[in-house]
Amino acid sequence: MFEVLAEPHRRRILDLLREQEQAVGDLVSALGISQPGVSKHLRVLREAGLVTTRRRGTQICYSLDAGGVRAVQAGLAGLATPALRSA
């Protein structure tokens, strides 16, 4: 999961999706990278369980997968707990 989140464009995509559902074209405009580049990052995020897709006419729209985000939060919280106990 850390490899997925380490990439700055992916973190920016997650930030944009946190605000609202986005079509690929909207993400391309916001990120300033090519459509194939955005699609590659979205595929990685989807395979990691962090985003979901929905068809809206001819567009594919992406949104955060709440379950995947909660799983990441829980995993990170679990890493921090032992360190906080010994501090």
C-alpha cells in the first residue's frame, strides 16, 4: 500500500476525489498530465481498493472507496499504536 500512496500524482488524485466524484477528463485538467498517465494511476488506485468507478453516460467517473480508505486508516493507526504506547 505504501508504494501506491508514495506517488505524488496518486495522492493528488485522492485529494481531488475526496472533494467529489471526478471524470477522467476533469482529473487530466486538474493534474496537468496526459490521459493515459491519469488512467494508469487510477488503475493502480482501483486495484488497491481505494477508488471505485461508475458510468455516467459515456464517461467513467471515479470516487473514493470508503471501505478501502478506512482499511488504510486502520492499518496506519495499528502501526502507530505500539510507538505511542512506548513514548
